Amino acid sequence: PYGPLVLIMLVVTCASILAGVTKGTKKSIALGILFAFIFDALVIWQRYQIAALIAGRQSVQEELKDAVFEFVGFPQSKFRWGNVRVEGYRLDPVTGEINYAPDMGFNGAQASPIEFAIDVADKQTSVVLFPCKPMAIFDMIDQRRFWLLREIYIYDAVTGAEPFNYGYSLPVPQPLTSHYEPCAVVYATPGTRIKVTMGATVLGLLFVLLNSDKSLIEHPHKVMHATEDQYLGAGFLVDENPSIPVTPYIVAQDMWIIDHQRMLKLRQYGIDNERMRLMHEQARAFLIEAKKELEKRNYDTFVTFARAAWSYESKAYPDVRKTAMDVIKGIIFYLMLLLPFAYFCERLFFYMTDLKWQIAVTVLIFAVISFIMRYFHPAFAIINTTPMVIILGFIILALSIVVSVIVMRKFEDQMRQIKFETTGMHTADVGRFTAVASAFSLGVGNMRRRKVRTILTATTLILLTFTVISFTSVVPTTRINMIPIKRAEPTYRGVLIRSRNWDPLGEPTTRIIRDQYGRRYTVAPRAWYFSAMVGEQSFIRVWCGNRYYDVTAIVGMSPAEEKVTNIKRAVIGQWLSSENKPQCLIPLRMARWFGIREKDILEGKDVYIQVLGMKVPVIGIINSEEMKKVVDLDGEMLTPVDYLMMQERRRVQEQPTGQEAMELEEYIHLSPDQVIIMPYGMLMSAGGNLRSVAIKFDWNSRKEAMRELRQLMDRVELNLFASIPERGKLTTYLCSAIGATGLRGVESIWIPMLIAALVVLTTMLGSVYERIREIGIYTALGLAPSHIGALFLAESSVYAVLGAIIGYLLGQIIAKLHVAYNLFAGLSLNYSSLAAMFATAFVMAVVIASTAYPAWQASRVSVPGIERRWKLPEPEGDYLRITLPFTVANAQALGVIAFLKEYLEAHADYSLGQFSTDKVTLSSYNTEYGEGYRLEGMVWLAPYDLGVSEYFILETQPTRDIFANTIQITIKRESGDEASWMRVTRNFLNLIRKQFLIWRVFRAEVKERYREMGLIALAEAQGITEKMHSDS
């Protein structure tokens, strides 16, 4: 009679209600999406209370017509952070099951969001539903960090993509609370098969539901021959799976099977990861034990083993993916080296003079080596897509880089041209790409002239690369980092699990730790309850008759606490006997205030207090002074942290820096007079938060403690405090598991590495002394000493690249043959990107480092007996005369002067460059060997606050040789102290020298244009002079 029933649930993530209205209207959805009209629906909005009862608050409305829902009284987002989330559900009127749920697909929530901000007074929205079947999953807890998995991904088992229609309902834990229900419901279209994965932000996927063939765990050798549906899973048919019982067990099995298939595929190519393998084997052992316990119907032990298996496999799962991805990254790295390798091979073996043939041969070499890698490198067999996608993708990347470089060079050329047209200044820059290409070309040319030496040196480096790859590997390990806590004096052997900042832990932490260790050791959880947010004043009123007493917090403990910290010595009366039975212990001051006598407690008389709306019997009194002496492994009291005092201390103290910031902060705790103690389970039900868990072990030596601690750290990834027996006493350490990477086999390659380094060193030194005459020619052509040294470094780089590529390729081929025919027992190559880059970088570093000294020697040989850096001569009073190391021909002398005149006049403005000029003039004068030219003017040098100015004269002086006009500069100091004058004049003359270098690279037509500009300037100067004479 009431029609279909639809539940509309509204979740508000803020703490209080201010104002606002939200409405939803009837709307039909196109594209074949079913829509539901809501008649006589039960409408509920719910908001969660922080530190309150889990149920929160609810408001029920029943009168809804025409598919309209309305809620009144929500806070606007500008007053309270947090969005409103609206979810609608249609319930089957007969079975009560959900048969319509919010659509999170492309045409559902992605097109019409169900989570939004209340930013207007009247907010309208629509909820798109789709016909569905629900599937419940449980225990969605990260078994290593005990975090709730908050990110969910749903896939269609047939297509492997996101379903067209799907939905899900996840728990919404509140900030700074411990309790949440680790359950979720997934919705899918009836008749579909789905797969589910979940993660926790940056940690990646930690939860997979694939429905793999579980028989593969008992017969792991069949995994390699299994079908894709067997190891990747066929998915869960939602019609047949309303829930996934014992979800951790199913997740652990699915993760193990898919990891095992990937690991077997990697091992086919000699790729292994010891940490990954150990975790994987441990997970299988727990899965086998879990199955045995399930057959015995020991369900609690079964779940414990299942969670342990999931924990170990969730650590192996990202390592498996990372190892596979490292192989692909490795091939990309070598393809990048293949580009210069192809160029060097063309120059070394073919040396084509025609550019077209040069490009064709280079491309052919690249294609041939890529083809060889295609059949010998495991990356092409590991990826699920077409293998050639890697090469094609790299070619596209390389071509994109080439095009980008061309565009950038063209852009820079245009900017230089615009700068010249605007300022008249040419940029003093050398084509670095051209210089590098020339250096490599000269280096390869020298290698071609000495074929035997080149072959022997390259062979040495090839064998060195092969040796490094064969006998070294990058090994991921887990290292336990232990920091001693000097202030702590531990009283029990065990472990304390808590966050460094005393943040709440997830409530499942206690359950999981108890399942794992509760049968063998004592586990004691501790919970805190505050009536206000952290950092605000908390008051919890406790009544006894007509009197009340305000405490700051309540501590929840278990009966096991007495066995761990011996807290009973601070208690008058009884300790807690149950975690859920109403009981409490009050401080001595409160007892006296209420008139409760110690005798009454000891005699077991009925004494009650009223707290949190409950009548609770008092079974003991806390002696505050004795309670202060009860400390945990971290050296701190068992009472809650006094956050107000901590804020005050941090406000007064300076901000810690350096080592102080890394040290563990000691917290101020509440006095025992400010708290009462209640059973742990009872307090958690009232809204308490789990803050720490203590485990008491029975180890008697450091060796036993480290063995148990390593097992625990392998199982979980949490910061914890551990008391370790050392030299007859207990020492507390702050422990954390850190993923580390180590190198194995390095000790066996030092001798081959040293031999190769000496070979390269002697080869390059011999090359330097053999090419002294050639170096002299380079010097005469104007190459700087650094450029000559770079020639030898370029040559060594060619050796390094050739050795790296050919050596790695040789290793690939031998490894392929070894796997196929088992040629070398025990030989294993690791193709991960870390190992590949380490081997290549190590070889190249050795080669280039071995060439550093010969390159330095070559640069010294190029300038024997003179200073490597240009120095100014000593001034003669206020005059400085310099002869520049440049000569120009008679035909170019006037053009050079005109070019320099243009350059100096461009600096007439103070805002340009490192100097400014005024009254720059050009003139000519006669000498014994012909006409010379003079450029002079006033110059002010930066920084201008030094007050340095000078008169500058530059002259071209003809000699007997018509191709050798010398350049003479005379400078007269006008102002400024001598030291500043010499320093800034040096910078100015360096700029002038660079202009001569620029002049040498000008084309003939540019030089002729400047000569014509010089003739015009001379004519204008002559006309001005004649006019001045006529006027006088």
C-alpha cells in the first residue's frame, strides 16, 4: 500500500548545525539509466558526533511526495568546513534488500555529484540510482599499519575497466576517534562479475578480490600453466555472492596467486628479490596453516593465520610490482643510452660524410640494437601489452625531445636577433651543442686512427660492464632502526605500540594484536576518553549522592594491565576483573571528597558513582603518589596527555631545530587525581579512543628479543617501543622498520675495476703525449685549454657508452642462453633499473674519472710556460696599456672598430649591462705601415656606487704583415680608487675580448656591412672636423 521504500541517507562531516536548506527534486536520467520515483519514503539525515556515541544523531521524516526530499538546518560551508553527501537507497518491500543504490559511474555521481558544499541558502541536487545487487566485504583493515582502507576501485571482470554502473558504501570514521566498522558494501548491476581493489592513499593497493583458483596455492607449480581467469580471477558474480565471508582469507589467497604468477615469470629471466621471496613464502605458510585450522573449525586461529598471511603478502605485493616496473624502467634507461651509442658507432665504424647517409646509418644501428634487445631483454616479455609499444613510445619521446630542442634553438635565435635589432648588441655565446658534437667527432676520429688500441680498450670496458652486472646486484632489505630512549627505565620485557604523537590508534589494532599474540603473551590495551576536542578544556562530571567531582579524562584499561606494569601496587582495593563489566577506580582525593573510606572498599561494600550517565560501582582507590611511579616503556605515565600544558610549554619554548627536532618529545601527563579508571571495553563503547597497546614478552636475552622483534616488525609497520635485555638490565628502544637497499657482490669487482681504471688512465696519458703536436694545432686555431681537455673527456665518454651498451647486451644474450640451456650454474643477472643504472653509472664514472688527470695534463700542455688565466699588466700611474692577443687583417680593421663602436654606443644607457658610455668617436691616423683606426670614449663602470670612470682608447696598429694589425688599448683613470678601478676594468676588458671572438664567427657579408658603416662614420667625423675648422 505504501509503494517502494527508498532510504535517503545524508552524512554531514562537520561538527554542528548552523543554517541552510537542501532539496532534491524528481529527475529522469537519460542514456538508459533507470530512475526511481520516491513515494512515502523514509528519509534520514545523519551526522556523526566526535567523541560521542557511535549512533550519532538521526532525524526521521516520512512525508515525502513526488520524489522530493528535503532537509532543513544544515551549516553553510563558509561557516563550517566539510561537504554534505547524499545517498539514496531503494529497499525491496518483501525481502528488505537494497535493489537500487547511488550510481557512482560516468552518468551517475560523476555527472551529478552526490557530495557537495552548502554554499547557498537553498541547495538543490539529484540522486541517481541504478538497479543493483549488493555484495558485502569485511575487515578492510591494512594488516600492517591497522589503518582503515578508504580508497576502493571496482572493475568489470570481463573488460577489466570501470563498470558502466556501480556503487559502494564505505565507513566514515571521524577524526581523532578509534572506533569504526571495517565493513563496506559494493553495488553492481545484476548478472555482472566484478573485481574489487582497495588502498590507503600513497601506500598503493593493499586489498584485492579477484576470485582466483584457490587450488593453485596447494599446487604452485601449476600457476605458470594456468589460464588468465585462474590466476587473475574470474571475478565475483554479485547475484551469487551477497557477501564475501572471511574476507582477509580470500584477499590473502588472491594476492598470493597473482604475486606467484608474476614472480615465476620474473624468475624465468633471472630476476629475483630476496625480501619479496621471503615474505611470499611466509604468506603461503600461514595460508596452509589457516586452511588446517579451518578444517578443524578453530575459527579464531584460522582468522589469525589468514590475517598474518595477508600482512606478509601485502608487503610482497608492492615489491613484485616494483620489481616488474624496474625492469621496464631499465630498458628505457638503456634505450636512452642507445641514441648516443648509435651515433658513436656510425662515426667509429662508417664515418659517412653525407649527412643523409649519416642519419640513415645511425637510425639503422639504433633499429638493429633495438631488435636484438626486443628478443633478449625480459621487459618485452613481462609487459602485458604489445612489446614494441616500449620502443615506439621511446621513439616518440626521442622525436619529441628533438623537436623541442629545434624549436628552442629557433626561439633563441629569434630572441638574439630581436635583441640585436633593439640594442645593437650581439650575444657573446658559443653553440654548446655544436661544440659538444665537434668534441665527440674529434674524439671518435682519434679512435679510428688507432684501431688496435681502441679495440683493446673497448673490449676491456665491455668485459668490465659484464662483470659488474653479473656479480653485483641491488638487494632490497628491511632494516630495524633502533633509537635508545635514555630517560626510560623499563619495568617489564615487552613492546609498547603507540604513535609518536599519541594520536588515536584504530580500534581493530587491539583485536588483531590479541589474535596474533594473545594466546602466548599478555596484551594490555589502553584507551582515553575526553569530553572535548584535543587542546580544549575537558571536564567530566562524576556524581556521588549530592556531591560531584570534575575529572579531566577517563582511562580505559584491561585486567591484563596488572600483569604488565604491576599497576596493582598503586591501588587500594581490587583491580579490574573484566573489560566490559561496569567497574571503576577513583583517585584518593575524589574518594575523600565523596566520603568514601578505604575501609569500605577493602571490605567490599557497595559504593557507586554516576559517570557518563551510568551507575558504576567503585572497586578500588588510586594512590596518586604511587600511580606516578608506574611508568611505561617510553618513560611516561599511564595517564592521558595534558594537551593544555603541552600547548603552553610549546608556546614558551623555542622551536626545536636540527637534532632536537629528531628526538622523541617527552609529553606532560595528567595527574592521577584528574582521572578515573574504567574497563577498556566499556570505555570504548562509550566513545573512548585507543591510544596504546602493551605486549609483555618472556624473552631473557637480546638474541631472543631481536628474533621476536624482527618477526613482529615483519608482521606490522608501526613505531613501537621495545625493552631489550642488555648486560643485565633492560634498555628501551624506539623501533621502526625501514626499507633499505644494499649492494651485493661489490667486493668481488674491485680488482677488475682497478685494472680497467689503470688501462684507461694509461691509454689516455699515452694519447696526450702522442698528440702534443695536435694539441698545439688546436691552440693555434684558438681553442681554449678547457676545450682541449674536454676533447679527451669526450673520447672517454665514447668508450664508456660503448662499453656499457655492448657489455650489457652481451650479458643479456648470455643470460638468455643460460636460462635456455643452463650453461652456467649459479649465474644470475638482475635487470632491475637500480642494478642496471648502478652498473652503467659505475663503469662510466670509472672511465671518466680515469680520464680527468689526462684531460688536465692536456690542457696544461696547450699553454706551456704561461698563465692559464689572463692577467692585467701593472698600471703606470693612472694609465693602463694593454695589447690584446688578437690580430686583424687590414681589410677588416675598420669593420672591427665599427662593430665595437656599435657595441659601446648600445651601452649609453645606465640600465644596460655592466658599464655605460658617452661620446664614443671613431677616427683614423697614419702610421709607418699604413692607416690605423682609433675608437675612444668615456666609460663608467658598474657597480656605479664605486665611482669608477675612465677614458678608453682602442687602436688598430698596422704592421709589416698586412694580415696582422695588433690591438692596443690605453685606459686613463678619471675617478675611483685604484683597487676598484683595476677590478672592474678587468671585467670590462673581458667583455671587449668576447666581442673579438664574436667578430670571428661573422659571415663575410656581415663584416663587409660593418666596414661600410665604418667608412660612413669616418666621413661623418671628417665632415664635423672640417666644419669646426671653418667655423673657427
